[in-house]
Amino acid sequence: MRKKLAGVFLLLTLIVSLTTPLTLQAEEQESAYVSDTESLLDAAQWEELEEKAQSVSENHTCGIYVVTTYDYTRINGEDAFDAAADIYHGNGLGKGDGNDGVLLLLSMKERDYGLYVYGDRAQEAFGEYAQTELEDVFLDNFAEDDWYGGFLDYITTCDEYLQLAEAGTPVTEPELGPVGAFLTAFIIAGVISIVICLLLLLKMRSVKKAARADRYMTGGIKLSAQEDRYINTTVTRRKIERQSSSSSSSSHRSSSGGTGRSGKF
């Protein structure tokens, strides 16, 4: 009888020892805000960003997420934005009743990124103009392979934008106002004036000095000698501007109701 009880106890201990790590791992994956599958961050950097993202997410009831992957086309071949949307909804991300949140996806193979914003509260804080301002915050870091700095700026700026939205002053495109309107009108008038002056100068190009004196002579006067002398040569050079190697980003809207942007870094 004792041997049977001992056997049952050992079996239960074995079951507990096998299931506990799996349960903890599932809980850790479910609560992760920074998923760095490409190991762009060291352990200390990941821990700091994870804690900060979790704090911002819980304070504002809006999930702030970071995901790195090798090739986004393995998730969705359409665009990095669509891949970010699939990750968001496929993992049930978001906070509150509306599953509000923002997800930044980095695909390292071709240096693509996707920014996905979902939920009414999130889209109030991260409208179209705010999204362009947000991507400027992290793209300069990523261009120099500063992954930690870019993610930190992203999470910090998300916190600031959410605070502004909660205060009733979300980030929107600034209005010109009376002074701005006057300056705009002044600049437009100046450009028009310059164009008019250039057109007048072009019409006067036919009026120019003759290179030879006999062009000014009329009647029967004949010159005893004619001679042309080389004075100088005028060379005009035009600088050819190089095209920028960086591609512009573009805005998107998904069928699920989310918005965002994608591009290169």
C-alpha cells in the first residue's frame, strides 16, 4: 500500500514539474510587450523596454507593442503594415474593451517597418498626422542601427501622445493662424513677382550688343579692314542633385478598422 502511495506521489510530482514551466512560459508570452525575436537588444535593454511599455500600456489602457522579425512576408506578403495587423489580431493584443493599442514591427531582411494603430482611443491619440510625427521619432535611430534608442523613443513618445489625448489636446496638424496666413500670402506673392521678372528678362534676350562694329553702320561706308578678336568664354555650370536613397513611407487602412504606416528604415 505504501509503495502504491509513493508511486502515485512521484507521478503527481512529475506531472507538476512538467506542466509548471509550460504554464509560466505561456503566461510570459501573453504578457510580453517587446518581442525581440531577432535579438537586437541585450537582456538589460529588453527588460527596461518591457517594463516601460507595460507601464505605459497599463496607465493609459492602450497596449504599446514592439515586434522584430526576419522577414515580414512570412506573416503577410502584402505589406509590413498588413503583417503588423495580422500579428496584432492573431495574438489578441490590445487593452480595454476596444482592444486599443499600437504595434511597431521591424522586418530586418529588407529593413521594412510597419506601424499599426487599432481602437478608437488609440486612433484619437495617433491620428494620421500624429503617426507621421511618431515615425520621425524612431526612424532616425533605426537608420543608424540604434535599436534600443529607437524603441525607447517610440515608447516614450507614445506615452506623451496618450497624455495629450487624455487632456483633450491630441497631436494634430497645426493651423496657420492670421500670422501664418499673412506669411504664406507674402511668400506666394514674392514667388509670383520673381516669375514675372524672369519672363521679362527672357523677352529682352534679343536686345544685346553686337560683337562687330559694322553691325551699327548704315549707308555706303566701307571698312578698310575687318578683324574679330577672341575676348573670353562664359561657362555656365548646373549642379545635379542626387536622389535620396531613402524611400518615403505611406499610410494604410486595414479592413479590420486599424490605420498605420509602412516604409523603410
